[in-house]
Amino acid sequence: MKIPHLLLSILLCAACPQSQAEPAKSPDKPISKLHANDIQDLKIGDVAPDFKLLGIDDKRHTLGDYRAAKVLMVAFISNHCPDSHAAEARIKKLIRDMPAGQFSLVAINPNSPDGLSIDELGFSKYNDGFDDMKKYAADEGFNFPYLYDGETQAIAKAYGCLATPHVFVFDAERKLRYKGQFDDSRFADEATVTSQDARHAVEALLAGKPVPVEITKPHGCSTKWLDKKDLVSKKVEKWDKTPVDVGLIDAAEVAGLRKNGTSKMRLFNVWATTCAPCVAEFPELVTTARKFGLRDFELITISTDDPKDSAKVKAFLEKRGAGLLDRLKPSLKAEGRTTNSYIFKEADTNALMKALDPEWPGAIPHTVLVGTNGEILWRHNGAVNGEELRTVILEKMGRFYRP
């Protein structure tokens, strides 16, 4: 049965070197005949579709390269997905635990970077492009081949990859014997795993026994198909056109925001339209706000412009796409706020420094990252480096889902 791609995406949602698919038999159509929205429903007993994909070792890998193994697992994973991150340590452990030479695992990244919105990257330093695959695999010490299918996505469609992670286990004849989740936990802590379905399938096949459970439902981040590119562009266009409401704020109100007490991590930035470093760094702040837009995170900007220049501040912020993200609106409403963009209305900026960060030397721009309990986790005086800033935030927030 062929399942429409759109329906699968709805149910599940929870450049790069060229990849080339080799023509091969598949349950419904040869890979060479697949159309843009086709995705196969690989059934138990079907033969593994062949592939010819570039790996992070800069070599082309084919299904035949793994012919010696009694059992083969094809695991679709990605750089950006927290579910995938959580499974990877257990994937590496599975490889270490299996008898040498009898088991092989090859990982494939199915995602197109063009199908990924920046707010879907809030759990990773990396996008899902080929160059980032190399960096990510090096960071994580992958002990398995990692191949790229994001340019054509023909192999992901041939296998029926719905999400990352999504695994397929084949016997010695390369017939499918298990497909679905690697295990039942989306968390990194192995103690949260209660059903090791993929491991049990591998162990059963190596022992010459029937697989106990042949099909489970994968969980994780939906496959980022290239045809999502237009939706990503429309989202960015909406962000860029979002109006900005600029409010006035005093030292006591700043102290209240700094105290926090919400579930959100807060990044405060003090700036002015007359400050060249402030203007130069601002696009990085907007990028940061968008990247962590699906997490408990809020950028709060405080301008030291004259309150009479609120129209100038508003125009600056709107030109740079600093409008409030929709996901933040309910939490601000619950706090009795309407905006995260402010102008400091008091004459004495020393009061602002005392309220926000007593260690602030006085010059702007000044940026502080505040935890949920009001603790300053990181501070920086002067223009920020965007990549360094986002790395710090990711380290503080973590790259896994938390129980």
C-alpha cells in the first residue's frame, strides 16, 4: 500500500554534494520512476532498495558494500533532531555490543536543508547539509557510515522514511524484517527506554529466530522534504513583515523581567539606533530569536534612545524583522505584557544597569542571558558574535528533550 506523503506528514508531525539513486526493485515503483510526492511503503519481506550515496568519508556507498554482514540496519537520522540525538548514543552502543563482522549499520540523512525552517534548528548547532554532517559526526564520534540523501531524497522515499530516527532491519538476504522506531524513548537517558525494538530484532536475526515485533511506529522529527521550501520561505516572509509594538519601561519593570520566574530563558540586549555596534549586531539577535523560537526562550530588547524617538525605534526593529513571534504571545499575555521591545524611559541609565546587571561596565551594546530563576548565565559587553551566542544558549538549554 502506498501512503500519500501529505497524510504521512500530518500524522507524524508531532549545498551539498550530489546523491544518486541506483535503479532497483521496490514494492511499488522503481526508484527511477518516483515522483516528487511519492513515498514507498516498504513491507516486511521486501528486498532492500539499492542506493549509491556520498558519505562523510567522501566516498560513494552502495548496498553491496555491506553484503558481508548477516544483518544490516539502515537508520535514517539527522543533525538537527533531538529525538535523533537521543537515539545516537544507543545506536553506537548497539554497534559495540554486536558480534564483529555479523552486523552492519549504515546511517542516512534524508533531509533537505531547504526544507528546514530556522526555528526547527533550536536543538542543534548544525543544519542538515552535507558539510554540517561531517562536523556533527566528528563532534559525536560516530562509529558508523553517515550518508547524504538530501539532494534528491530518492532513497528516503524508496525506504519510506517518515522521520528521524526511522530504522529498517534486513536479514542476510536483505529482506526487510523490522521497521519503525529504534526504541521507545525520545530522551537521552537510557533508563527511560522500556522497549528496545530494533535491538531485539537484530539479536533475533543473529540468533536465527523470528523477530518478536516486526513493525512499530517511528517517532521523531518529520522528514524535511525539499517541497517544503516554499512553506519555509512564506514563514520567513511573515516574520519579516510582523509589526513591532514598542513599549516604555522603567528600572523597576526591568528588574521584574530580570527576576524572571517563568519557564523561559531570557536574552536581554541593550542597544540604541545611534550605536554602530548595536546596529551591526542586531541581525544576529533576530536570527537567534528565530532559531530558538520553538523553545522556552525570549529575546528582550531595551533601547536607550530618547523615548520621543519611539517611531524611529519601531521603524528600525520592523526593518530588521524583530516582530514578536506568535508562539510567545500567549506567555506575554499571561504576564500582562504586549511586547518584548522596549525603550528605557528614565533619564538615569545607572538605574537600568543596576536593575539588569550590576557588573555591566556601562557601554552599549550589552547582552545578558538570564535563566528561569533570574540568574545571569552569560554576559557580554560589545557586539556579539552570533555563532558564539547561539552556541552558549544551546549549551545552557541543552540539545535533548527533557523528561
